[in-house]
Amino acid sequence: MGVGLIKEPSTLLVYNDLSVLVVLIYVYFPFATLALYAALEKFDFTQLNAAQDLGARPDQAFRHIPAAPDPDRDHHRLHLRVHPDPR
């Protein structure tokens, strides 16, 4: 307008779904990045390397190693045995 390129303000990104999506991504992307970075800092990459040394493809190792239970971290869980009713 001041430069002379357009005559009126553009309403392309005003009150529509695309503009809401763009703003939500713009706002939440830094938080998601920080959360992923913090999780990857704690990740034990020696397990990933060991899985690849034992023959796992990189994608297999990446899918299965984070899902494996860690006995050092699971010590706080209460393990109960279910006994059948003696009747």
C-alpha cells in the first residue's frame, strides 16, 4: 500500500483454517523441538549400536530399542502375582 504494490490489505491469511494451522505450527514448534531434544539427550545410543552390531538394520534398531523395557528404570513398578482362588 505505501510502496504502491497493492491497493488494499490482503485477506489471504485472515480468519481461515490455513492461517490457524500456520500460527499453531509457528507457536508450538519450538516447544516440540525442545521436548525431543531433551528426550534424545537421555537416550542410550550404545544399545542402538549394539543392536546394529548384532545384525539389526538401523530402522529396526530405532523402532525396537526405545520400546524395550529397561530393568533399571522399572524398579519402581509394583509387580503383583495373581494367585488362583484356592476354593
